[in-house]
Amino acid sequence: MLFGIDPLYWMMMIPVLILSGIASWRVKSAFNKYSRIGSRSGMTGADVAAQILRQNGLSNVQVTETRGFLSDHYDPRKKVVRLSPGVFGSSSIAALGIAAHETGHAIQHARSYTPLTVRNLLVPVASIGSNLSWIIIFGGFILGLMGLVKIGIVLFSVVVVFQLLTLPVEFNASARAKQILSSYGILSSGEMQGVNKVLSAAAMTYVAAAASAVMTLLYFLLRAGFLGGDD
């Protein structure tokens, strides 16, 4: 049995799904709380991102507004920090923490931070693996072609490596954000407590994603008979 109708799959994935749900709830809860608390500086997320980029000599990186809720990200190809409406024009503690986090990625890119560099190199293969590995593995099992299953597992393994590399990338960006907000005097020590809670909650979502990828790979390996035999 495979995937959705396999009890083993659900036995392995239910704890991860619970973790993912908790992580998602924590992010929304922390953001909703600290998005209602304005910073003493009165700076918006866009202001903070621009200042951090300027003070780090990254005048070639733009800051723009994008659509969506918590859709904030840094685009290394176009060198653009894109901030969601709730961050771009907001002066809340949550907004400033998220803006600083995303500019942390821009600094990583400029400084050739190794985990980010390697992760970016894996993007094309990881994208293919994410979209096709399940189909290839499922097809291999149905047709009884273990060579096809192995190809699918290799492709999905790249997805797992990508997710694992995401952890140091995100943790480092958050560490940079906290250090910058504090050392630049943008937020007080009391306000930094809110930033810590928002960024820690966000980090948990990446941990949950990595755990999901690892457990899925283990499931594939078990069902393929590469770990503990195939029942």
C-alpha cells in the first residue's frame, strides 16, 4: 500500500502534521499580537529594510511591496526584498522584525553565505524533485520497476537536502536581524522580545517542513525495502 491509503504513511506523518499545525498557529498568533504593537521609532518595515541595506553597502538591492499575507521574501535573482502589505507600510514590532529578517537574506547573498549559495544551486533540481518524485516513485511501485523508484527517491533526496539547508539559512537570517535591530538602535531591548517571539515562531515552520521531508524520505526508503525490509 502507498501514500494516502497506507497506515504506515499516516503513522509516520501524523506527528509531523501536528507539528506543522502548531507552527502555523504560532506564527499567526505571534504576528497578530505584535503587529498591533507599534515601535517607538515609528519606522516602517520598508524604512528598516532600506536603512539596513544602505548601512551594509547594498545599494543595488531594492525594497518593494508584494501581495499576500506574510509573503515576504528576498529574490536573489533580481536582488529585491519583497515585503507584504502588513510589513511594508507598518511600523509594528512584528513588521520590523520580518523586514530585518528578509534583508538578512540579502546580506547573506552579498556575503556569499555558504548554505545559501549551495541551496540556490539546488533550486532547479529540488523543484523538479518536488514536482515529479512522487509520480516517478508511485509509477515505479505500480509497474514493479525498482530502478524507477530509485530515481524518484534520489530526486526527492535533493528536496530533503534543500529543506535541511533552509534551516541554517533561516536561523542565520534571524540572528542577523536581531543583532542589527539591536545594534542599530532601531528597537529597544523590550521591543526585541516581541521580535524574538515572531522570528522564533517563523523558524518553527521551517523545522516542521524539514521534518516532513525527512519523514517522507524515510517512508519511501522503508517501502522500497532499503530500510528494514518491505512488508
